[in-house]
Amino acid sequence: MKYVRMPIEVESPEERGYSTIRYNLAESSVTDRTLGEFNLDLSGAVLAYGDHRGFPALRHEIAEDVGVGEGDVLVTAGAAGALFIIATTLLGPDDHLVVVRPNYATNLETPRAIGCAIDIVDLTFEDSFGLDVERLRAALRPNTRLISLTTPHNPTGVCLDRATLDAAVAVAAEAGCPLLVDETYRDMIYGEKLPLAATLGAHVISVSSVSKSYGIPGVRVGWIVNRDPVLMERFLAAKEQIGICGGLIDEMVAAAAVAARHDWLPALNQRLSAARDAVEAWLKGQDAIEWVKPEGGCVCFPRIKPHLDVDLDLFYRLLDEEYGVAVGPGHWFEMDRRFMRIGFGWPTFDELTRGLEGISAALRRALR
Ligand SMILES: Cc1ncc(COP(=O)(O)O)c(C=O)c1O
């Protein structure tokens, strides 16, 4: 494996220090929560190695939520840990991957570290970041071992519709190749919630976590859902070699969060919907910026209109140094820096509004 650090991590708020940012619109999760919110008494927890597949109560909650058996759930160290297990299990240097871009950086970078052949299907603003499944089909090779999609999508918030998801499931089945669907944002949705992709075929692998919609990325708990016992045994072997099992305390907290989903998620989605409305209202007053409206998740990926002459170095410098605003610049996603990811689920409403005003002000000064 040839590891290279990703700009999204090198330049992340955690790395540069949260205290250096006044209006943090760079986050892709909802507001972080405290341990105290869960009212848990963990004093009796026996700190033994845990169940290798994950804390049983957590697997039970996940299985019940998405409509699979508990044996179809493998708990991992965050969705990132799940993606690592899947990539390293299914891909070697002689294999081929088809993956969409832009994407959560790990979905591209771990396969690169493995050294497999990669065909990237680029999603474009002009196509509203929609996926043409025929492009997946056209990219297939005899040694394709994985097709990798993300919905709701990071950084755009665009969602696959049911017909497109079904078509992708069918293309992978015809090719005899597993389909990974990174559904880390699935619980944040403004329209119809699709069935978990893994319920649509034993060759489909779903990934999610408590980091984004539950606001507890610090517990590092995610999971793989898949209905093929042979594949799941291979994923378990990978997990055992990486870390044997997960952290018991982390998984107990995650279990409490997922168990309370019926109270938590509806209120969360209402708050996110209002925040998305605020971004939309701001954009209506912007001549220089355009977006594809997100249908899920808590981020969007607007861009400075391509015909405008803008000094991007100046824009990002002013944004940071004079207006105290952090966003996710396009290069975090291997895209032009005219794009910026705006996270509207993490900041308070006031911080979001002021951050958006900061973007307008910095852009006014950077336009030539
Ligand atoms: C699409 C997607 N998948 C996976 C992850 C990793 O999440 P986790 O914190 O659960 O490891 C992220 C984090 O940004 C993400 O955006």
C-alpha cells in the first residue's frame, strides 16, 4: 500500500484548529453532540474484547432499521474503516475499479494506494451531478472487481433515484461484480428515502455510520451491510486483522444513538431542511454563484459561474483571513476551486448566515 495524505484531511478544521475558524461551513456532518446527551451509565461496562462483528445491541438496531438480519451487519471503525476493509478485500494491483468523482476522497485514494486500475466516471454540474449508468457499463473490464457509488452524494448532496439505483444494481449483477454504495448520508433526506441498497441484491454492499446524521464522529463507529455470507466472512477476516474488534464504549454510545433514531432523525431533518432553505434564499441574491440543489445530506457544492473572471487565490485568502469563514474548496474533491462545498448542518443558524455573507463579501472583492 502506498499511502498519500489527502488535502481534505491535511487542510481539515481538526488539523488547522477549530479556534482559527469563526464560521465553519467546512464540515460534512451535523452539529457534534456530547456524551452527556445520551444519559448512559457506562460504569458497569466490562472492558473485555467485544464481539468481533460488533456490539450485539448495535447490530440489532441497525438490522432492524434497514430490514436485514443481524448477521448481515458488520460494525467497523467509522464508515472510513468500512470503506478501507471493502477496498482492501476486493481490490489488488491486478484488479479494476469503476468509481464516480467527485467523491468522498477515501473512495478514490484507498484504491490508488492499493495500486489497482481505476476508471473514473466524472459527474458534472451541467448534468446536475446525475449518474448515467451506461457510463458505468461502458467502463467495465473483465477484471473489474468493484463499482463504487455514493448516495446521498458528498460533496453535492445529489441522490440517485430509484430507477438509477436499480439500473446500477443490475449492471453490477450482469458483470458479476460487487457494487459498493456509500450511504453514509442516507438518514438525511428531503424527498423519498430509498431502501438500503444492500437489500436489493446479495452483491450490493452498503456502508454507513453514526458520524454524520447522528453527530457523533468522535466515537468512530460505522458499518457494512451485505447479504452474502461468504463476502461478509472475508470482511470479518479483514476487520480482525486490522483491529480484532471495535471499541466497546464507542459501540455502546452508537447503540444508544441509533436506538433513539425515531426521536432524533425527524427533528434533525426539519432543522436541516430549514438550513438548506437559508442557503437557497442566500443564493437567490447571488449573481455570481450557482448550485445544484441537494436532495439529501447536509452539504452542497455551489460554484462561481465559469464565465466570471475571479482571482481564486484572493477569494480563499480573504474568506479565511478577513471573514473567518471555512468552506471545502473544490480541490478537496479533485475539482476546480470555483466549486466550494458548503456544510449547512454543522454551524448554528447564525454562524451559517454570517458565513454565507462572508462568502458574498470575499467574492465581491475577488471578482475582476
Ligand atoms: C461519503 C462519506 N463516506 C464516508 C465518510 C467517513 O465517515 P466516518 O466518519 O463514519 O468514517 C465520510 C466522511 O466525510 C463521507 O462523507
